[in-house]
Amino acid sequence: MDTWKRFNEKDLTHSMAHYLQAVAGLKDEKGHVRVGDIASRLGVSKSGVTSMLHSLSSRGLVTHEPYGCVELTETGRRIAQRTESNRKVLTMFFTDILRVPDPIAIEDACMTEHLVSPESIIQLLRLTSFIGSEDDAARRFRSAFRDYQLHCAGGGDGDKECPVCKGSCLAGSLPDLEAPAPGKRSSK
């Protein structure tokens, strides 16, 4: 099956990941978690929280008795921790390596944190750590990337063969390559 068709087959939705992270964060901060706490943290209704808790409970990720405290199961705790770690690695890669402005990097990391495989995130962390290191090869890479990062051999002409894009040049199909102001996305 094509990957794009499998997107909705992920066991964890974006919302579910945020609920698990909210429960984990509140538990660390307060020692206990109630429906109202989650609703306040996420800016949603208590009935919405109750509905999501039912869904998370049916997946074995939380336990919750009506009017009682919410607890993460061991699986729920691992997923919340992994999702939080993924977000941190992605944010670090976007900001430190790609030099994406913080607001955009944080938003992009948030949107993808629950979708990245453990194998990919480990390699991304290794790459980010290496590129940020003082290794001579990493220093040379950073210098070369600064000079090369906005250069596209095809010059943006979608009909030209481009060694950077591995075929037809993609630059013309992307938003302007000039970085938008922090917190703003390109309208193209």
C-alpha cells in the first residue's frame, strides 16, 4: 500500500499525542491529573477530554474512573516520553542545523513528532549531534552548507536536470527560498 494511504492508519493521532503529553506533564507538575486540569492545559472542554480519555483508555494508554484521577499506563507513559523526545530532536534539527526560525521549527516539530519512526529519529539525533560537534568534518560541513544551502544547480527551472534535486529542479515548485519573517509562513 502507498505510504500516503497509510497515514491515517497510525495508531496515535496528533490529538492523542498531545493528550498523553498533557497528562504526563501535569502528573510531573502536580502529582495528580484530573479532567479539568487537562481541559485547562489544552484549552478544550471537559466533555472533549472525557471523550478522548475514553478513546485512550480503550487503546490501553490511560486509566480513568469517572470523577477520578487520570493515570498513564506504562505504554501511555512510553509514548508520551517518546513523542516529547521526538519533538525536542526535531526542533533541535530544524533550528540548529536548518536554521529555521524558532516559531516555525516548533510548529513543524509539533505537527510531526508522533509520526517519525524511532529509527529515523535516532539517526536524525546522531546527524544533529555530529553536525553540531567540533569535529573537523562537521566544521567543514557547516561552512560549506552556509555557502551552499540556498543554491540549487537547476536555478529553479523545473525543466532542467538538477543534480541537487536528483532530476527536475524542485526550486520552482517550492515557496520562495528567502526565509519568511520569524513566526510567518510564506504565502506561496
